[in-house]
Amino acid sequence: MDQGSPGFRRMLPKPKSASRILAALLLFLGCSSVRSGSKPSQDETSLSEAVCPIVYPDDQSPGARGYHYTFFGNAFFINDQGYLLTAAHVLEMFRDGGQPYILVNRLNAPPRVIKAEVIAQDATHDVAILRATPNPFRSGNYRVAHVPLADEPSLVGKAVLAVSLHPARLRDAHSFEWPRQDLSAGQVLRFESTVLDKSGPPSDVFILSHPVMRGQSGSPVVALDSHGVVGLIEGRWLRESVASAASDGSQTSSVPGAAVPIHHAITLLQQHDISWHAPEAIPPKESTSPEL
């Protein structure tokens, strides 16, 4: 599909703001996210503000600690229209009914549970699109951000960072408690073909040098050089690999993680005419060599 077709709606990046002290740190973490508010500023954002746990409130009404909820995985915002990406298998428990929710941070207030409408799913490649309702970017009360997507064909050997959130107590989680953040840094080792949907054809995943923990499914994997999301953590591959390792008597902690390449998610976004952002271009360094 060429860039002039209606389905191709990639948003061009906005000009960079002035360099500040934290900008270098955010660039190192691969973050070029944009916070909800009057003026986007890189030094006021963090990659974790784009990530939201996918949950289901177990209570009909909140208690002293908010809603008691069940945690399923992660999703992340890709634009200020409230659209998110996640792994399709994270939504398996909702296929026969039930409404998924996301846990969203707020300014000077405990996190809030809001609905996440399922827009589209691609089971073969294990990607899904959600939309937050109401859109937290339209209110100044939320700490939310969106991250750019980078379809990079050559990922092997690249340094990447996976970011995910999870409740401090998995079996006794409440919405008024701040989730914990996991940062997993490593490299892309290789690509492999595997079946992600039992009734579908094989799909490709890329293998990470670091292990993936349960609950990280759907989390963004960011390339440190382009500062864009290049994949989504794939937890089903983890389950199969752990089962295989256990049958062989090997240590499960040595099993590397896997991720779905972001181009599968981009294809799904194009099919539904949903926009996303490209990474900001990094200006080349000025030469310090003396003029001849």
C-alpha cells in the first residue's frame, strides 16, 4: 500500500521542543511520547505513561482501595484519539462476553479504571486494537502519553527496551494502588516462525536476549536507536517455550522472550484507517573536525 492511499494514515512527527536536562534520558529510554495537555514536552513525559494494564473490575462499586480487579496484561496508547495496541490473546477471557478495562494514571489522584472498546483483532499475528472510552487525552486530569511506531526491517542485533506495568499484589489488586513498572533491556537475537493461533498459519516473532515474565504480554518493545515501538511482547510463545524447557528438565529462567513485529499491528491499523505516529528524526551530529 502506498503512502497516498486512504488506509495509510501515519502521522508525521511534530518538531522537537528545546533540549532540556531530561530529554537525553528519555531518548536513551527510547521515549518520544507526548503527554495530554496544552503543550507536548519531552522532558515531562515517560514511556510508562503510555502503558496501561488491562484489567476487569471484580466489584460492582469501589471500596476504600478502589475497585478490586483481575489483571490480564498490558496495552499502550499510539495516538491522542485514545487508541491502544495489545496482544490479542490478552483478550481471550472476554471473547465470550465481558468488558475489558484499562487502568489509567491520573494527576494527583489514584489511578482510574475506564472501559476499553475492542476495535479489531488479528489472531494469526496476535495483535489487537482497543479504544479508551472516555478518551483520557481529552481531559487534563490523566497522566497519559502515546508512543510512535517504527517498522524497522532490520532488527537483529538492535538494543531494545520492553516496558510493562503490573499490580504489586497480583491476587489482591486494587485500582487505587499504583502499579509497578518493569523495564527489560536487551537485544534482538533472531526471527523465528511459530503458530500463534491454533487454527491459523505460522507467523513471525523476534527473539529477545532477556526473558519475559507473565503479565508482560502486550507491552511495547522500543528500539533505542529509533525511539519507536518495534514490537509487542508475546506471552503465548513464552508458555510454549517454558513447557518445552520443563519437559527437557532445563531452567525456565533461561528461556528468552519473544515479541510480535510491529508491522503486523500497523497493517491492522491501516485496515481500520487508524492513525499513528512515526518516530522523530534524530539530527546528525555536527562534525568537530577543523576546516581545511
